[in-house]
Amino acid sequence: MFVSFGLKDAIDIFLVAFLMYQTYKLMKSSGTLAIFSGVVSIIIVWVLVSQALEMRLIGGILDKFISVGFIVLVILFQDDIRRFLVALGSNKGWRFLYNFFKRKDSGVEVQKYIAPVVLACMNLARKKTGALIVIQREMNLLSYIQTGEMFHADVNARLIENIFFKNSPLHDGAMIIVNNQIMAAGCILPVAHNAIIPKEMGLRHRSGLGMSIETDALVIIVSEERGSITVAHNGKLSIDISAEDLQQVLSGEKEV
């Protein structure tokens, strides 16, 4: 018998392959790839036993195991599933229509913070003063803002430098910028425990990377030991970047 293969079947295969690939990347980055491989193996055995070989007894047991196991997996991997959905929703391809209908003059408004942030980061790096700056994108960061000292202030290079001054009570935490305003400082960020990063990078870099994994925010890390600037976004690190590269990343001209 000849099996008809049309455009709908091709789209179906493409979507399944895309979801599997994204799940693979998520599991690999979170250090749970072995568990993912085990789950896939169980599903393959279940399909062979229940559908191909039609073994009723073992098939019925596996059916019950799969139905309960799905709920267990959702509970165990709720954080990883949330990260996957955030990464999927923050993908530029999905936001194409939103960006297409944006007002043309909104780009000027969005980029007001770039120049003072770049200037402050270069000055902090030159003085070897550590800093952690989070810039909100599409995902709301209110839960992280509430962990620090909340205030509304226009983004200013001197203000940023004063906040991260070594004797400042807020210098150990993170600063969060929303819509061209500094919303909070001294904020606590999630730490990336399973991620593999260079040994010379400390807790500040792990916090920045963890924030980029948990949310779609862009995080700037200034190293206190090396006086270098690192940018974290979507679980990736761009290490030791220049002022020009930082400006291009913030303006969206260059990806991390």
C-alpha cells in the first residue's frame, strides 16, 4: 500500500522535531539530559509493547505508569518547563507580529538607557568595581524587584556607579532597569547551579546566568576581580566584551 504524504504531514513532522530539539537543548543546559533520555526510552518501549507487539498485560501496566508518570514529570520539572516556555515565548520569531505593529518612534524611547549604562559599566570595569545590572524585556520582573530596595529614578551613569560603590549598602545585589528607569537595587537573583561556567567566575556571574535562564531579561555582569564585562541572555554568556559590543547587544543589533 502507498502511503500519501502531503504538506500537513511535513508540517507535523517538523513541529515534532522542533519540540524534541528544544526539549533536548533545555535538558542539556539544565543537566537533566540523562533523565530525558530515560523518559524517551520508556516511551519507546511503551509504544512497541502496546501498539506494535500488542502485549495486553505489560501494555496495561505501562499505560497506567505513563498516565501517572506524566503528572510526576510535570511536578519534578516545573521549573525547567517554565524556562522552556519563557525561552519559547521570548523568541524573536514569535514576537514578529508584535514588533511589526510597534510604533516607529518607540525605538528611540527604549534606547534612552543604553548610553548611561554603557558608560557606567566601562567606568566600573576600569575601577574593578563589581556590578550586576538586569534589564527587563517582555517578562515582568516584579517578583525580583520586590527582593531589593524599590525606587524610581532615571538611568544615570553616576547614580549607577554610586549604587555599586564598594561601601554602598546596595552594591552586593542586582539593579533592575524597567522602561528607562531604575526600579530597584540590591535585588536577589536566582543562582545557576547546574550550568557549566569558567572557574574564575564567581557568584555574581552565576546569579546573572541564572536570571537569564529563569527569565528573558538581559543581564550585565562587571567582574570585580578581572575588570571585564560579561552579558548573559537566554542562558548564554558573552564574556569580556567591549563597549561597542555592549552597546550593540543592548540595542538589539547583536545577539549574545
